Amino acid sequence: MTAPPLRHESRPRSSPAGFLRQFFAQESAAGVLLMVAAVLAVMVANSPLSRFYDLLLSTPVSLSVGDFAIDKPLLLWVNDGLMAIFFLLVGLELKRECVEGELSQRSNVILPGVGAIGGMLFPAGFYLAFNHGDPVAAQGWAIPAATDIAFALGVLSLLGSRVPTSLKVFVTTLAIFDDVGAILIIAFFYTANISLTALLTAAGCIVLLVAMNARGVVRQSPYLLVGLVMWTALLKSGVHATLAGVMLGLTVPMRCRRDPTNSPVKTLEHDLHSIVAYFVLPVFAFCNAGLRLTDTGLDDLLHPVPLGIAMGLFFGKQIGVFLCCWIAVAAGWTRLPRGMSYPVLYGAAALTGIGFTMSLFIGSLAFEETGVDLLFDERLGIIVGSLASATVAVAVLSRVLPRENSAPS
């Protein structure tokens, strides 16, 4: 008995708009877009358009009200202004995770917390081992200490459903601790001359935000208005202005007293997520990743600063995260999450060596904004270290994660 002929059904053609909707719905979209922006920046910086790229970044942009004025090139508006929105989202996510998320459970905090400590100390140690004799170069010790969560999760999503939920939670929680560490580093180590008047104004804004929270104010506009004043004050104070975003995020109320189902934190976080993922971070990457490769040789990569950054991201992160987590488990402080083994933990440790966005940001604070004429480009070390870490992470995890179960035909 012969089988009936197969019917060939034509698949509906997807429109460009439908393709874009499907792309942005994917978990990896933010990481892919960030990568595209970085590659585009490198291409433009090494093309005949490089002159226009430099002119764009150095374009002066001024805002003034009476005698008060803010006058900065476009690059610093991106790094000080747009990145404050990114740090606002970080503050909101941190508050939500601490109140009712993964960070609210002690058992979920110990392992990634210990790993984050090692993942900051070891890369800084590697960097300083290469640059301990140069006080100017030593300012970049924190560049390899942070993890780019968008890139890391984007790379992780390449492995599809093979990735256990426990691994995603571990990497995300560790990256949150990394962000907290980076915030503290920026606050305490990368500040200019302090203006006491501006700093007191910012402190007054924090007091007002806390009072609004205590009185049950849940509308977004008053918080955003006070946050804008705080950002301006910090910009003039010498403390980096992006910290205003973190403080604002932490003071937004988690719950509405009259309607417990209404969460101002979650609402604002939802409103900002797409803006940050698909605009703020790609624009930041495009403006900061324009590395010129035409005159770059092996000597440039072997300069102590790029070499120290690359070694810190690649070796420091892997060793620091894996070793500290292994010690914590061996000492009985915690245990590996279900679905994770030591080989999977090592792959996750390699993944944390992707430090693109935060490393570029700290690099701009350490070197570009100091006004020192430097003979090296720290972006070379960031890109090399991050790419090497991503390659090793994918190679290890694709080998040690279980294969997808194939359903019988």
C-alpha cells in the first residue's frame, strides 16, 4: 500500500516589519544590536568617513539657562547623559531583585556574590601586574573588572534551549553584583575636584526623593524631575553624573499603597528597557568603540595597558570567578545550583570576561576624560579580551551542556 503523496504547503512570506518584530522579541536582540553598533563604529573609524565620525563626536552641544550652562562635546553627552538612563535601569533592576527577585533569597546570593568579588579582584590584579610602575596607566585598574550583561546573555542565547535556567540566573545575578561594584568604583575612585555646593544640592535631592517615597508618591514625573536636578548637580559636583540614575532608581517605590498590584519600579523598568537596550547602549557602543586599526600593530596590543586589560578580562575573570566559587562550595558555604556542574561553571566564568560596555565606560573615565595625551588605546584590549572570552565560553558550554532531547519522528 503506497503512502499518499505529500502536500507541499507554501509558507507565508514574512514582511520586513514582521521580521523586525520577531527579532526584537528574541532574548539575544539587545546583544546582537550592541555587537552590530560596535562593528559599525570600527568600520566607520577605518574608512574615509572617519573624519566625519570624529567631527560628530566632538560636536559641541550646549544647554543654558541664564548664567547656568552645560557645554560638552556630543561624546560626553552620550557618556554622562544617556548612560545615566542606563544606570537608572540598573538601579530599578537592583531594587526589584533585592525586594522580590533572586537577590531576596540568601541561597541565590552567596555563589554569584562570591564569584563577583573574585571576578573584580583578579582582573584588577592582572592589570596592575602589567602596569604597576606607571601611575597614569594604573588609573585603568578597574577597566577589566565589569561584565557586560547584554553581551553575555546575547552570547548565552546562541546555545538555545540547552542553557539551564540556573545558569542564566547565575550569570545575571553575578553581573548585577558586578554593576554594583562598578558603581562603587566610579563613586570612590573616578571623581574630579569636588564642588561642595553642587554635592549638597544632590544630597538634598536624595533626601527629597526618600521623603516622596515615604509619603507614598507613586507618579513617575516628580521622581524624574528631581532626578534631573540631581543629575545636573552631580555633573557640576565632580562626582560622576551617572550615579544620579542609580540613586533615582533605588528611591522609586516598589509598591503603590492603594493598589498593591501596581509597581512603579516595574512600570518604569518596563518603559526603559527597550529604550536602553535598543537605543542607549547601541549609541554608546557606536560612539565609543571606534577603534582605528589602520595603524595598529602587535606592538600596540603588547603595550602594558591593552595587554593588561585583555589578560584581566580573559584570565582574571575566568580564574577569579571559578576559583572563588569553587572555594565557596568546597567550604560548605553554598552549593552549585541544580543543572550546573563545575565544567558549566567554568564556561560561565569565561562568559563574565565579556566586559564591553562597562569596560569602555570606565576606560573613558580613567583616560579619555582626564585630558592626558596617551600613547595607547585601551579599547584594543577590551575588544580582544571580550572576544576571546566569548569564544572560549561558547566552545566550553557547547561541549559540556547536555544536548537537546530530540522528539521521535
